[in-house]
Amino acid sequence: MTMPAQAMTMPATQTSNVVLEARDIVKELGHGAGKVRALKGVSLSLNAGELTLLMGPSGSGKTTLLSILGCILTPTQGSLFVAGQPTAGLNPEQLAVLRRKHVGFIFQSYNLFPTLTAEENVRVALDVRHQRGSEAIVRAQRALQQVGLRHKLKSYPANMSGGEQQRVAVARALVGAPAVMLADEPTAALDSENGLAVMQLLSEIARDKSRAVLAVTHDPRTVPFANRVLRIEDGLIVGEERRTEGVETVHELARNRKRKANA
Amino acid sequence: MTFTLAFRNLFYDRIRLVVTLVGILFSIVLVAVQLGLYLGARTMIISMIEQADGDLWVMAYGTKNFEEAQPIPAREKFAALSTPGVAKAIPLITSFTDWRKPTGGSTLVVVIGAEAEDNGLRPWNVIEGDVSGLGARDAVMIDKTYLAELGVNGVGDTAQVGASRVRITGLTEGIRSFTVTPYIFTTLSRARSLLDMPVDKITYVLAKLEPGADIEVVRRQISQKVPDSEVLTRDEFRQRSLDHWLFATGAGVALIGGAILGLVVGTVIVAQTLYSSTKDHLNEFATLRALGSSSGYIHKVILTQAGLAAVLGYMLGMTIALTIVYLSEHTALPIVMTPALAALLLALTVAMCAISALSAIGKVMRIDPAMVFNR
């Protein structure tokens, strides 16, 4: 994919809190007669301090878009900027470096390493960033504390509930201090209570003014946690909704719940 | 963490680990036995040439090895001795003959005759009796490995060689023949008598050179004096014997071929199990890739896994190989294990596992990181 020189930098019109911008993203999958246009020109930006939901029916291109925004797939056409850096022309190793520096992932099935403890699972994310030793252990423990799993450091995934495993996955994504956190159906494998707890966690993480969170979901219960909801259909963004009020309410609810628990 | 990941991946599936280790173990034991037999054979083939105190060997033309030599005129000894640079010329007799067991029946033996005082080729590793005892009437020395084969129990027993009676006056340990034909040490004159060899014949002349003598010059001069015989340096004779027994007969090729087969089979088993282990952990490798790990990081995990399997398999394989070596120690075909062979086996095992890891690495390199979203 080649791009004109002026398109290789973030647009001047953008505000400083945009941490990811995609413009006119087209993605074709398959070959020959089986070729499918999964994304037909998607443009979006993710702002720091916001939790954005990407909602749409199955086959609408949600996961393909997430893969492209996370620099796992490369677009057939269009441009992508992550933390101000253009991704055009980068080879798989350079894209891996970009992911390592700026992107954190949360997966539907958690994708934890079954042979590693919770703490080790989080430390892997630091290890691939060449951050090792006692400092890495402290950071991993702090990340797990942040998601309320200080007491599960030495537990293996098999001995943890789905909600706990997803929180370990959140800690793993969080520990590298990424500018963008991308979550693929983070509540799909969880019961209602754990699903809401994970969304609460994501909305708290999104309040960090240096980080944007995008969650792909079709779970309507997650909407109150979002600052913004993008709707995708047939490979195109068909709607955008800002939800400032709703988020405040959710945080208020959470604060009230904590107050009650403390009392 | 690469070590932890590799270690846990390896031990996560115990059955697969056992299959991997059995593959490596089988390969190591097979290679160790084959190469150990090769080394043992090599040691046996050249032991007489190594022990004999001669820089140059005068022998019948075309002699292929120590045991199968034709007689040469005894006067060749004087031809060698009269050559400048030669300090000593020692006659030696060796030939196959029949040993009649006291219990009945006969077996083929190699009689080696040399005068003990010449120090040309004396029995070594003597565990009973004394070399000086060979001067006694009918005296011979044999290796204890062959007691049963020769139908005797030890020192003092008698047997018959040709038309003469022999009496065992001493035993050695570890002097074995590649042809599994027992060596019988005796004096030059008694060997001649046992072999019914004319008094003007011998088999070899060992020429010991004076310090500083040029071996090539001396060899040329002796050759001119003994036109009907051949003069070889110790190294040449050693190489010729090895070439004959190990390569002309195909014995060495079979042993080395067996070792290569062991390596191939081991590599295939390890490659197969590593590949299937990697396949099972593919989603984890894809997750690593999604987390931003470099391909080098993933290669390191797989290679560490292969290296761990190699070290574990090597330790188990060597334990079994050393047991076999120990059990073969007193047999006619001992298996030899040297530090160099042990180091070579370790290097081969690591190389075998590293090559096996290539198929797994190839598989990981082809994965689509997007699969992390599809599970």
C-alpha cells in the first residue's frame, strides 16, 4: 500500500487527544471469486479518556476493523495512525513493535496462558517489551491489584472464574501502559454480574486521559458505560452516539455501590 | 519468561513429553551404541600396532592388517638393523592357528610371538602371572575375556596348539581382537614352533629409530634393502588396518550407518512431537504475537523447549547408554564411551532438537495473528 507524503502524518485539524485515527479503511478478504469486501471505507478516531463501543450484527466487520485498528491485519486501502504514527508500509515486525508500544488487547476468550499463573500471564506482556526482573514483578502485581486480583497472583487460569480471568486479561493489557486498548466482546463469555464488573473496569481505565478504549460488543448492557457508541453494518459505520450523561450515571452508580459496601 | 513458557509448555502434556523423551532417548542410545562399537572396534583393530614399540614396520607386500600377515625372510631384520638411524630391529611372528580346547573341540586363535627382552610387543594389562614367565616351558598368556572361548579356567590350565602343548602362565585384561579371535602371547621361538613356521621366516620386523633420525629417509633406505617387503610407518599401518576392517569389510560403514539411522529416526520423532506441541499451543503463540512479541521471541520459546527436551533426553539416554557400556565392558565386543563421544552426543542431540524445532517454527511463522479473535 503506497500513500501520498502528506497523508503520512496526523491531520492538522485533529485535536491533541486523538490517539488513533483510521481513514477510509477498506479491507478485502479472500481471493478470486471468493473475495469479500469486509470493510468498505471506514473512518473513525479514538480519543484519550473515552470508552467507545463498536456495535453491530454478526458479519458487519467489527472484528476485522478491530484487527486493523490493532495493527494485526493491514488494510487493503486507507490509512491508520496509532499514537500519531502512520502504519502504512510497515512490515509485520514493525507492526509488532507498534502493538507492543501502543496497543493493549482484551479477548473474548481471555487468551491467557494456561500454564502460567495470573502474575506470570501479566508479566508476559512486559517480557515481550524487554521489561524483566523485580520491577516487572512489581508492575505486574500492581496491575493485578488495580483490577482487584491482588489475592490471585499465584492462581492458574483453570482455578479462576471467567470474570477473574477476564480481569487478568485486562491487567495484562493495562500493564504495558498502552495508548489504545482494544477489547473484543469482553463480556460475551461472562455472566451478567461479571460482565458489568469488567465493563466498569474498562470505563474506569478509559478515564485515564492518556488512553482510549474501544470495545467491540453486541451486548446492550454495556452501552451505559460508554462515552460513545459507533454502529457498524455491512462494513460501514452507520451511526455515532455520544453518551456523556449515561457514563456519569454509571460512575455515580459505582460510587454509590462502593459507599454502600464500605458502610 | 521464555524459559518459563518453554518449560511449562513442555511439561503441560506429560504423555507428549514422554513420547519426545523416548524419541531422543532411543536416538541417543542407538547412536551411542553404534559409535561406541565403532570406537571399540577401532581401539581393538589398532591396539597391537599402538602397543608395539616400532616406528617402522617391515612386512610382506600388501599386508592389510596386523593379524593377516604373510611370512617374510628373517634376514630382513638384519637389513633393517644395518640401516643408519635404526636403533633396534625386533622380529615378530603372528598368524592364525587352531587351539584345541581341553574340553574338546577347537577354535581359531592368533599366536603372537616376540622375545620379552626385546620389548617389541609384550602383553600389557597383566592381571595374573608375569611376562617374564613366558620364558618357561610351553608358556603362553591369554586375555581373561577368552577363558570360556578357549575352554580353560585360568593360569595353570593346558591346551594344545598345533602339535604342541601350551600352558597358561598369565592373564591379561582388555586385550581383545576385532575378529573376536583370541590372542595368544608367547615367545618368538615357541610361536614359530606352534605355527610350524620355518626358522628363516618371521612376520614383521619392528624398527625402532634413533632419536633425531628422519623417518622418511630411513624408510627409503630400508625399502631399498628389502625389495620383496613393504615398509610402513606406524601411522600408515594403523590407517591401513582401519581402512581394511572398518571400510573394506563394510563393518564400520554398517556401524556409522546405524548411528545415522538413529539420528534420523530420533529427529523425526522429536520433530513430530514438537510440531504437534506447537500446534496445540498455536493460539498462545498467536496471542504472544498480538501482544507485540517479535518473531525472535517466539523462536526463542520454541528453541528453548527443544533445548530442554534435548538436555532431558540426553541425560536419560546417557544413563541407559552408560549402563550398556558397563555391561559390555567384559564382552568380546566392548562398547567404548569417551568424554569426546559424550560431548559429541550432546552436540548431536541439541542439533537434532534444533533441526526438529524448525518445523514448529515454520508452523508458527505461518499463523495469522488474527486467529486470536476467532477462538
